[in-house]
Amino acid sequence: MKVQQTYDFILISQIIIAFGAILAIFWSFVRNVNFIPFLLLLLASIFIFVTVYISNNKLNKSQIDKSTCLLSIFIIWLVLIIMGAIPLYLIFPDEKIKDIIFLTISLVSTNGVWTEIEYSNVASFLIWQSILQWLGGLCTIIIGSFFIEMVLNKKPISKDYFSIENVRIIFLLYLSITIIFSVIFRFLIKDWNDAIQLTMALISTSNAFNSEGNIMIEFNMITKFFMMFTMILGALSINLHYKSFAHGFSTYFKSKNLKFAFIIISIFTLILSMYTFSSIKMPFIEKYMDISFLIISFITTTGVIPEKLYSYGLLNNIIILLALLTLVGGAVNSTSGGLKATRVIYMYKYVYRDLFRLVNPRKIMAKDKIINIDNATQIFLCCILYLISIPILSVLLSIFHVSFEESFIIVISAITNSGIGLLELSNINYYPDTFMEIFILSIVLLCGRIEIFITMTLFSILFWKRI
């Protein structure tokens, strides 16, 4: 495989980055803030696009193979991180490069703002923060739609699987949902700037939309309801959104992922409502809404916390439960992190199939129950690697004067891309100071975003021989 075969995906990434830069420039004009960092990014993006296009002016979709897909994933994220850091470096010229890069990774991975850089009064940063995590969500969907399951699947890649038309459809869907909910939140919170920032954060299942960096929220019940709805849309498969647009809203109710998530949300909301029945003195409907919001926030790996619910001081008792919810996550080709609900279902089917064979060695399962056995095996392996990596990375992080208990929570929050919500509830005030800490946590953030199974291929000799 040649690196030149990934040029088409680099061109797409430059178009996406250029769109983000144009949006940032327009937003800067509206707010009357410095637009020069975004203008320079736009020029750099155009220069790279033209250079790559001249050297490879044909779409080589017929040459796509799994090695190309894998390399494209890493190159797209590397390009997004490097170019996303350009405006941040110009906005904060006195900050260290390692802190700028780590902040960029935290944003593009939709983890939210994780930094000690003072940014509360820097309007240009708040603009780029929203756009960068929105772009990270978009790239996650595109990569998830075309590459992730393709790599895990043992079947050969169809030549017409990837096309510019499919990318255009995904982009328009993502943009349309963002515009629709920006308008809705504009009427709810009465400010266009706050409405757009809130929508971009929730659609990308990130928690960074507050100018002070606070993940505690306190809105009225109607606003919270639409926030929950937006988080769910961000965590659902983009393919499901497309099917609903094409075949009607009822398509959502046929989704196994949505049914599975709804069952989990309902069960845990009911359990927590009963657990806090006598401890939290709130009207039942308001309490039920806040608990539902909390469950949805963490299962979609958004990590936003209702402030009134937090004020009762009971949430630190359910850290393990919330951590498990973040591990579930949303759909595969969505903006959420975690294992993904689909894979949890596959794990259940894999275990059920093996237990059935163990208990009934002479019985033959129905044909529809043994379909995609290879896929289930691959996904089961992916999940096991994901879960095993958490304690290993926690031990590695605990070397740097952090207790194992704290490092365990930190790694879960990073690998699920759920932000500092778990850290806030656990009263962990942590930011990586040394280069090695930043390096380790950057790898953890990207492993959660790119997929741990695919990241492992970087250590494969066979993979590098094919390049």
C-alpha cells in the first residue's frame, strides 16, 4: 500500500477544516473579536488542499483496502490535531506547546476542555473551542461510518463503499441537526452565541460550552429536556438519522441500540430516583428530570451535571455506576465515546452463543443466531482489549504521584471521552503537568476516540510492511 492512496482523505479533512475556519471567521466578525488566527488556518488549509490535489487529482476509491483505511484514520486525526492547534497557539502565544497540543487533543476527541490555561475572557478561544469539538465529532462520524467497522469486518471492502456523495450526506445531516437545535436553543436561552455553543457541544457529546469552563448546568425543565434530546441524537448512529429522514420518524423506534439505551436509562433512572427519594427534597418530576438528565449525560459520554442535583452531595456515592454508563457509550458511527451499545449487545450474543454450546453440545442453534460469528468474535476481542487497557493505563499513570484509585477514574474519563465530569464528582483536581503525563493521557484520549483495537495495529509489523 502507498501513502499516496490516503490523499483523498487528506483532501476531505482539509475541506472540513477550511469550513471550520470560515465559520470561525464569520463568527468572529459577528462578535467583533480577533479573526486573524482563523484566517491563517484557512490559508494553510487551502495551501495544503491545492498541493495535495495537484499531486493526486483523482479519487482512487477503487484502491481502498484495509491498510489504507487504517493509515487514513491516523493521518486524518494527526492533521486535525496539528491544524486545530494553529489558532490556539496564536491565541495563547505565551503558553507551552505541550499544553496547546493537549488542549487540542482534548477538544477534537470531544472530551471537553481539560487545561489550566486561563481562557474565560478570551472570546476567540470560546469560538474555536466550540468549532473544534464540533469538527472532532464530524470526523468521528465519518471515520466510524467508513472505516471502523470495515476494518473489524473480515469481508473484503466493496469498491463503491466510500464515496464523496456519502460524505456530503453525512456532513449535511450533521450540519442540519446543528442548525435546527441552535434555533431551538436560541428561543429557550435568548442568546444566539450561547445557543450555538451549547448545540455544538451537545451534538458532539462534549461538555465544553460554558465560558467559565463549568460543567454544572442549571436550566429550566424545558431546556433540560431539549438538551437530553440533543445528547441522544449525538449519541445515535448517523445512519439511523439518515434512515429516519428517508423512511420516516418511526425508524428510530426500530433501532435495537435505541431500545437498549432506553431500557438502561429507564432502569437506572428509576433506581436512582428510589435511592434519593428521601435524601433529595425536590418535586418528584423535577428530581426525575435531573436524574434522567444525569444518566443520559453520562451514557452519551457528554459528562454534564445538573447543579441542583450535585448540591445535595450524593453523586459521589454513585461514581462507579456513572463510570459504567460512560463505558457503554452510544452507537458506533456517532460522536459518543465508550465501548458502544452495539458492541455490548454483540458481547451478550457472543457469551450467550458459547454458553448455549457448552450447556447443549448436541443441539444446533437456529441459523439466524449464528450469523456474523466472525464479526462477533472480532468485536468481543475489541471490547476485551478496551477493558484490559483501563487497569494497565491506570497503573502506568499512577507512577506520576497519583493514587491508583484516582488514576483509574482519570483513565476511564479520558478513554470514554466523557470529560472531567467523573473527576468533578470524585473531587479529583488533576491536570497532567509533566510531558510524560501529557503524552500518556493524549494516547488514552486518542485510543478512546480512534478505537483501541485499531490503535493496536500501530504495533503490528505486518501493518507497517504493507505500507
